[in-house]
Amino acid sequence: MTEPKNHTGVDLNSWGSSMESSRRRFLAMAGLTAGGAAVGIGAAGCGTAQTGNRPGGEQSRGRPGASGETFFVAGFQWGPPNNFNPLGPSPAWPCGNAQIQLIYETLLRFNMLDGSLQPGLGAELKEVDGQTLDVPLQEGTKWQDGSELTAEDVVFTFELAKDNELSYSNVWEYLESVTATDPRTIQFKAKSNPLNLLPIRNALATTLILPKAVWSKLDAKKLQTDTNLKPIGSGPFTIDKADQTQINLARFDDYWGKALYGTPAMTTINHPIFRSNNDGDLKLESGEIDASQQFTAQIWKMWEKGKPVGTWLKEKPYYLPGNTPLLQINNKVKGLDNPLVRRAIAFAIDTPNIAATAMSDYSDPANASLILPTGYEEKFYDQAAVDSQGWKYDPDKAVEILEGELKAKKGSDGIYELPDGTRLGPWTMITPTGWSDWQTACEVTVKSLKAVGMDVATEFPQAPQVTSKMQNGDFELACWSASGVSPASPWSRFRDLMDSRGAAPLGKTTFFNFIRFSDPAVPGLLDQAGAATSDEERRTVYQQLDAIFREKVPAVPLMYRPLEFYEFNETNWTGFPTSENAFAPPMWQGAGIQWLFKLKKVGT
């Protein structure tokens, strides 16, 4: 099946993640072409990543020559890079926020396994008092031009978002000030009303720190448009070559952090710019790609063939959930504004089928909760409440709600009407074209709703059109995401879907609460969760929010996805983390960079 570029599993909203530019799939084309010329891994002097065979057909391990010193990755870049501007809307890999910190780095690094914030440019996080956080810089932090990276650079980076509308400007809703208490310590002071350190912690782990000496020279109008083709960061790699076929990074051997983190074994990291899903799968399977965050259907077939391919888990679902695509329901549409109709919808959806087909069994059936049931959010999750208050696939129960509680009657066309004459449809469910896993989820959902007597169809516009429709409330039903796992979740997920404060009315652009849901208890509960001082206190508040979610059903979780896909081939490099050797999380962003420093070349 031919499909255009798809998305990856990252958060599409405002709390510390990139937009859908990094969540895509390969084009399923017949060959790998760019500009009419064949493209091979290791172009421009990097060598070709070939896998030989020993006599008898046994696959050899390790690549010869320059390609053996190169770490090949895939799944982030889908077209020629035109800018490396971390402040821009679509920076090329690896300069987007929520991407691996190879050039630009953050103060702290989030670990999705336990929710911890681990050292980055900052040595630690000190809680001075209930409103104040201090972050001392690591010893010897430097920029790649050799100049010192100081607290002044950090203050400058955060102040940029206060004075300009940038992707991380929303932290200033909760941040009172950022100051340098000395040349190497930064103090973050939260506002007292509302007091909420969660989004501030999130910003510490997601805001890429920029050199003031470079970015202060730019006019404010160019902050997001400058191409920044030769970025100066603080990380362990620099841009070596970038064209329509590849992005090639060179190891920066004067990296300030080598005394702390070590030196990566690979001398270069190469991201070929693929356009073929089949080609990408074959190259991961053969060992020509070392690690990928591409969605690869039925990846288990690779190791059934004896290939040294792995994921985080050995058994299904193979990946650790980190994001929840939902059926987002426009709560202002006639008929859909009724919570009982939305509850009937929730019971009608065949979520086990979505998990098996759309997600290739990489997901358990989604639960009636906005809290992820595994990973660090598990401590906030309440399975008993989900079982007693929630829903699961039960079309008979959906019909019982429609006929018994709503007193709806089927018309001659088989579609239900409410007693006031409101017909349950026609409604359209949208998601971007080419996001084929989400499209499959839509198709399963629509089939489920038709089966219980609702008039629903699918429509798959281009991604920018869907984004605009979501932000302006110009939709009825949609498969769309809310915040993924982060230092601010699940607070950020509840906020994204249920907080009416600051959400624009229909027809005007908003960046959260696309469904325009409103409940008078939600704002106060969100503020309570934000100001809570213990996990147990937060858990109590989150359960109250989750109970409102289950009662009012503003949206319906459709499936679980990883925060990022994480798969690897140990033909050339070994030592990747897994659930059995969890020295680092299955992430590329944040604390996930740790595993890059631990890899070893096969045979060494």
C-alpha cells in the first residue's frame, strides 16, 4: 500500500515536544530515490553499509571500513534539511526539541521509566522552597566554539520565550522569573497564583539552551526563520554534511561532557533521508540501519528470521506506552454535546481491533483513563476505578444507553434520533492522510459506530489542514493526540483536553482543549494537582479528574503508542538497553542519550 509520510509517536501539543514534523512514516515507493538519483546509506564519503555473509550463508557481524565506524539511524528526517533552527517550527534533525541532544542540550534530562530528571547541562535540581528551583551548571560547560556556557546563556534562552512567541513560551504562564544567582547557577521562581512547578520542571528538561553570543545578534523577526545551517551547540556532535540524501554528524572530541559521560564509540552518526517504507524496513533488518524510530509493522518477523533485531520488550506489545491517540469529540456539536451519547460512543468502539490492526499489536486495548497504566505514570493509575466507572468494547451496552437512557429511536435509515429530533450524524472523523495507523483506527471506529446506528464517515485531509481544523474547532470527530509522558504528565494531558481557561471559542485558534470541553470543577483540580507536594496528593486529585473524564467522556482513548519508536539491530553495534538491561530508557530524547555513550562496536 502506498502511503505518504507519516508521523512518529511524539506529543503534538505544547508541553515540551515537537509537532507532527517528527512523527511520520515512510513513503511506500518502489525504490529509494531523491532528485532522480539512487541514494545509498553512507553517501558522501561515509561508506556503504553492507552486510556480508560467511561461507554457508551465515551472516557476518560488523561492517567494514568507514561505515563500521558510523552509527546509522532512521525515522526522524523525511526530506532535505533546510534549517537547523531549534526555535523554528520545523527544524531538521537533530535540532528540534524532543529530539536526541546531539547538538543542543537541555539543563536536565527526563527519564520516562521513573519520571526522574537527570543531569544534563545542569548538575542537579535543588528545591529551595515551594516556589523556587535552583539549577547549578556542570563543571566546564562549553559551547562548540570553545567559549564558556554560563548561567547568562540559560537566562537569555528563557527570556527569549518571554519576549517572543516561541514553542516554549507557555512556561511563562507559571514562571515569575529566571535569574543568574551567580555565573554558574540559575534560579527559577514560580508564580504564586497559580502555583505550579510541573510545567517549569518540564521546561527544564525540554528547552534547548542557546548561546547568547550567537542568538542575541538576530533580529526578533528572524528568530524562527534563520536557517542556522552551521549550528553552534554544546553537544557531542556537529553537523558535518547535510543534503537531500542525508544528514551526517561528526563526533566533537572536545565535548565538555566527556569527563562525565564518556566519548561515543562512533565517529559519525548518519541519518539517510529515505522515502521508502519497504527500503527502511529492509535496511533495519539487514543491519544497514543500526537504530530506528520508524513504525515497522510486525517487527517480530525480523527476529523470527534470525536477525539480531530488538525492541524494549521481548514480548508484545514490544514498546513502552508513552502517548495516547484519542477519539477527540467536538463537545459543541449538536448530539455530540450530550455526555450520554459520548458514553455510548465509548462502549461502541472496537479498541481490541484497533490495538491489533492499527498498532500491529504494539498496544494493549486502551483503558478508560487519561493516565498511562505503565511506566512512571502507573503510580497515579487506578485499575479498580477504571473497571467500575469506565467502559470497554460492548456494542450491546452502547445500544442500551441509546435506547434505555437516551430514549433514542432508529429512523427508517437505521440511524438513531434523540427525542428532541437530533439525528446522530452525519458526522465526519478526520485524521491526516498518510498517517495510516491512525487512519486504520478511524476506519475501525467508524465501522463500530455505524454498527450501533450512528451516521459517521472518514475523511483524511493533509496534515496542515487537520491541524488548522483542530485548532479552530472545525471538526466533529478526530483521531488526535494529547500530551505524551513528560515531567508534567498526566497533569498536562488533563490540561490539554479538559481545561477551558484560555481555550479560544469555536472559530478562533487555540493550542489546547481542541474539543472545547468545559467542567466547572476541572480548573481548581488542575491547580490543586499543580501545587501538590507529594505523589499521593497528586494521585488523589488525578483520580478526581479521571472520574470526571469517565463521567463526561469528552474524548475516548483509542490506543497506546510509544513516546518514540525504539528498535535496533546489533549487527554492527551492541549494548542497547532493553527491559532486561534497563540502564537507560527506551527514548531518543532526554535521558535516552545515555545509551548512545554505552554502545560498543561488535568485536571490540
